Amino acid sequence: MTYSFFMPTVNLMGRGSAKEVGERCKILGGKKVLVVTDKDLTRLGLVNRIAGYIEEAGLKTVVFDGAQPNPTDKNVEKGEQVYRKEKCDMIVSLGGGSSIDCAKGIGLVIGNGGSIRDYEGVDKSTKPMPPLVAVNTTSGTASEMTRFCIITNTDTKVKMAIVDWRVTASVSINDPEIMAMMPPGLTAATGMDALTHAVEAYVSTIATPITDACALKAIELIFKYLRSAVAYGENMEARDAMTYAQFLAGMAFNNASLGYVHAMAHQLGGFYDLPHGVCNAILLPHVQRFNMIANPLRFVDMAVAMGEKVDGLSVRDGAEKALKAIRQLSEDISIPAGLGQLNVKEEDFETMAKNAMKDACSFTNPVTAKLEDVINIFRAAM
């Protein structure tokens, strides 16, 4: 079997790296940039700051702040219309996964035509999109460096998983000074999203030594620094470490893919418009208990990366340490204990389970699930 490894050509990290966005746009040949973001970042003044860096490099900017949490096909359509009307020639995304995914969707349609719905699945595009510089503001989704793009179909309420190497950004920027603006709840949710990426990549059926190394280091950093980043957002050591952790987790899942945590979380986001990271955090220990039978030694590896002592324990007991540590981390950073607290309805389980089994993320889960298995995991997570 042949394996691939995908990531952006250029990746900028460290305090103050966001200031380079304008020069990077200029290097890519841009003249008029569509900045794709959300209204919260506009209100906070961050959009003006980033647009200022771009304009200082001699480029013009047009702002589209219509990306919403769990971005939709309608968001993409509106952004595409602005891009064409203003005759833009490249895109800068500013925000977390929602803004970045919306920007990717816009670029995909600009480059290939049609509707974003045409690109659900794996490598459906045939032409490149305009240059994209992704300025990340959260430590979680890693969308700034992946080939994944998640867009909600507003007719079916299903999150479409678009996995396409052509939506990989030209340049990614991760500046921890910007991430210090995140409130504790968002820091917690995005951090657990990063942990889910690393865990699912490590147990994936197409994991490689390269993705394994990235995943385990990401897990180590998250368990060492996420609590600190949530407790005191201006702790720059923790913010910087979480920037690297989420990027490493992105490197892992961008190439090893994911599993049923994401496949199921996508349905919760589509049905109820719930925060993705929170859904992942709640589902993670339940899906991994289901997965443990496939390779319990991998769970022992993760327990060690989490800082757990496993010497003298059986493989099973060592593996259980990983699940216990995940639950404890979620509790410590105030993640809701179950889906019932998010008003999820049991009557929707079967429909969501059927959709999850079709999600591209489910294909690399280490245990093949039947419909009843997925329903039972939803039930256990209540």
C-alpha cells in the first residue's frame, strides 16, 4: 500500500508571525485579497489589524465576515459572490476552523465552479483554487494546515466532509499572541478537538511511523499544557505549546485521517449546531472504549504520553489508564459530562448513526461498526 503525506508548503509559527501575512500575500502574487472571517473577530478589531498588515504590503483588501460556527453552503455561496463581485485574486482566512473551512469552500468553488455540495468526498476537484493564506486564531482544528473542509448542507443538516489535497492552504500562520484572545471555554473545546485528532490518528487503520510520532507528541503537549492555557489564557508558554500541539495533531490526522468520533460529531454539529470540539470531547472516551479491542497496546502508548504510570500493569489496565485520563482532562477543563446536557434527543440517534456511517472519517476507524454499535455509542455518551 502507498501512503501520502500532505501539508502546506510554508508554515509560520511563533509570537508575532501574523505580521508577515501581507508579505506572504505579496509573494503569492496577490493584488486584491478577500479576508474571510466572522463578525466576532470584526468586533474585536482583529480583522482591521490583519487587513492593515496586508495593506501595508501594498495590497487591497475586501472583508467577508459571514462565516458562522459550523459554516454552511450558504456562507460559501455568499463569500463566492463577494469574491467575484470585487474581482479578488486570493484569499486570507482569519479565525478558527469555521472561518478557514468557509474560505476553503469559497476557493474550491472559485477554482472549479458549481456548488460546494459537488465536492463532498475525497479529491473531487480537478483544478487549483486561488492562493490561500490561513491565519489561525485557535489551537484546535488545524484546518489551517489540512486538506479537510467541513461544510454543513442546509437542506439535509449534514456536515459534508470534503477531503481534497487542493484545499490545503498555500501558507499557514499560527501566532500564539492572537490565540491569547480566546476565552477559556473556546480554549478548552478546541484543545479537546486537537486531542481527538491525535488519538484518532494514532489508532487509525492507515497510521504510519510519521503520523504516530506527530500524534504522540501532540498528546504529550496537550496533557502538559491545556489545563494551564484554559486557567490563564495569557500564559504564553502554554499558548505557544498548544500551538505546536494542535499543529502536530493536524499533521497526524491530515495523513492518517480520523474515525468515528469525528464522523459522529459531524452529525451532532449538523443536527443541533453544537460546538465541534465539545462534541468530540464527550464522544472521545466512548468511541475509544469501542475501539480498544483492535490494538490495546496503542492505548498503553497513549497513556504513557498522557503522563500515566503503566509499569507493572496488564495491557488492559494500562489501556484503561488512557481512557480515565481523557475523562479527567475533560472534567478539569469543564467540558459537559454528556450529550444530554446539550439537549441531544435519542429519537435522532438512528438517523445520525446512519449518516455517520457514510462520513469519510469513519472509513479509517480501527473497528468496523454496525448501525446498532453507533447508536449505542451515542446512547452511552448521553
